[in-house]
Amino acid sequence: MTVSREVELEGHIIDSGMMQACFGIIMDMGGSFQVEEFEIGRQKTEESYARLVVEGDDHDHLQSIVHELHQNGVNPSDPNDVRLEPAPADQVVPTDFYSTTNHPTDVRVEGEWIPVENIEMDCAVTVEFTEDGPRATTDVLNAIAEGDLVVTGDSGIRVKPPERPRGREGAFGFMQGGVSSERPSETTIANIAEAIEETEREGGDILAVCGPALIHSGAREDMARLVREGYIDMLSIGNGFAVHDLERDIYGTSLGMDTESLDHPREGHKHHIYTISEIIRAGGIEAAVENGVVESGVMYECVENDVPYVIAGSIRDDGPLPDTITDAVEAQNAIREQAHRADLVLMLSTLLHSVAVGNCLPSTTRTVCVDINPATVTQLLDRGSAQAAGMVTDIGTFVPILAEHLFDER
């Protein structure tokens, strides 16, 4: 005997492919459906609406289908209030807690829908009742405290995946084309420059996530100028990027190589560890800049122009630098704070660090990813982002051309 549940979709469900995707989910999972109501938006700006009855073999089968549909923006047509259960202990959530997506999410509390703050994927949702009414927030598991009211199950939760209506205008309209190494690079970089300019004009914050290859490839000076000219509002990096940037200033090399002549000076392989020693001796990056130990580069411009940076450590790090956050949870929280502030994120030739930042981003944050490896770009952009652009190219080519476009526009 089959069981059924009535669900609904609304918004730009045709242009975005949401309706087709949902039909596919139901059939792939062995269910069936009946379209009870379908209203099509007749203009580009008009939204559509569909109401379906979804059927499964039994309650568990139906629930698994509805759960998968829910992650893709399909919601019950007769929603109940969200189910809340207290956390039994610090860092312990109730079984069947709701695990978030990176899409904007609302929860229904006392008959009213309220937005979940600071949404990101793979977290829990807690609800607090205040004098101003209920408040829903996203919490990582290690932030859960005993007694916190945690959302469980799927009832009373509304997920809103990004929509892609036709006729999108503005500088970010190009960020829908997927990843290609054959698309004209000059045009794409010009579009990215325009998107950066628009973000700046709107008072948004731009976060750059950079890997050491940016320094090795000779793009250091252009990146430093982007920071100096105000195009970068935050920097998220690893210990390696900072060390090689500082090494370039102190010894003229990056990982022992002269990035201009490509020569390897005698004993150049020692330069990176000597650099770390000099920064430790100075008391940190800021002190090294203030004392004249460091006089140029990306880190120098960050200090001089009050651009905040997060240096997240890893098990591979030499030294590390005094400014490197070696506690993984502390580093994750620092990255999360930057990610929640960002309106546009530039992921520049660093897979692991970009994944860490990407895990903290809502799907509404505009994202640009550049890497020489197509698989890296695909992996970083395939996260359900509303607006994302990818380029498969050498970072040493991309950054100078981007800088040229931006500085020519001024």
C-alpha cells in the first residue's frame, strides 16, 4: 500500500531547472508523482508554482524521497512548526538533528517563518526565544551547549535554493556559464573586473583566498597593488603563502627561486626557513613591517592598509609564522567570520584552502575560482552557488591582467 505527501515548488522553477530536477529525484528513487496544480509565469520576471502529490511504497520510502526533495527547495504544502529538542550535553546534538545545506533557510516557529542566520552547510540549527521573539542561528557541532534547542527532523523547515531567472542583468550576469578552458580569457577577466568594481561601488566586502602559487608565478606585486588600491578587503591564506611573500621581500626569492630570473641562488633552499626565523625574531608580521624588516609585498600592504588576514595552519607547515593559527577549530572560526562578511570571494589557485572557505559560504555569495587544474575549478564551483564563475588558467597570467583592467578603469 502506497503512502503520499503533498508538496509544492515556487519561484523560477522552470528556468532554474528545479522542476526537472525534482521530477528526476522522485523517479530515480522509485517513487511516483501527480501534478495537482501548475501555474506558469508568462513573463521573465514572473514566478511559477507547482503542487504535487508524491507517492512512496511506505512511510520510510516516502520520507527519504521528501527529504531529498526538501534539500532541493521542495516544501510540504501543509507545513507544521519546526521540532525542537534540547541538546543532551555540550557538543552533543539530538539524534535526527537537521543538517543544513548552504542555501537560505527558514524555520517555522509558533506559526511564523523566521530566517536562519549565517547559513552554511553541514551544521545544526538552534532556536532561542528572546524578548524580541524567536531567533534561529546556524551552529557548528562544537559550539552546541547543553540545553540548546536544536532543530530535528524535516518538518517546519523551508529551503530556498538559488534561482536563475532569464534576463539577469548587471555585472554578475556572466557568472552562470560553468567551467571552460576554451572561453575567451580576456573577456572573462574583464567581466570579473567589472564584478569587483560593482561590489566595491555597492560597499560590499571582497575576500581573496590565495595559494603559494600566486607568489611563485610572479603575480605578487600585482596582488599587493590590488590590496593597496582597496580592491581586497580581507585575505584568507595558509602559512606557505605568507612565508613565500615575505621571503620575496627579504631575500628576493620564493621557495628559494628568483621569480624574475628563475635562477636558484646558492643556499636559496634555506631562505624560507630563514624568513620564518626573521619574522619570529621581529615579533610577528606587523612588527616586522613596523620595524622595517619587511618593506613590500602582499602582507606588507595588508598591514599598511589595515586589511585583516587569517593565516590558517596545517600539519605541513614549517615554523610556523607567529601569526599562523595552529588550532584547527580556532582557524575554522576565524575563516567562518570572514566568509560570513564576504559579498564576493576570489579563490586563487588553492584547492584545500578554498574548500575550507567554501564550506562556510552560503550559496548566495558570489564566487570566482581560478586554477590551472580544471578539476579544481569544477569541484569548488559545484556547490550550488547562485552566482559563480570559473577560469582554467595560470594564476600568474590571471592576476596581472585583472589588475590591468581594474587600474585602467580608475
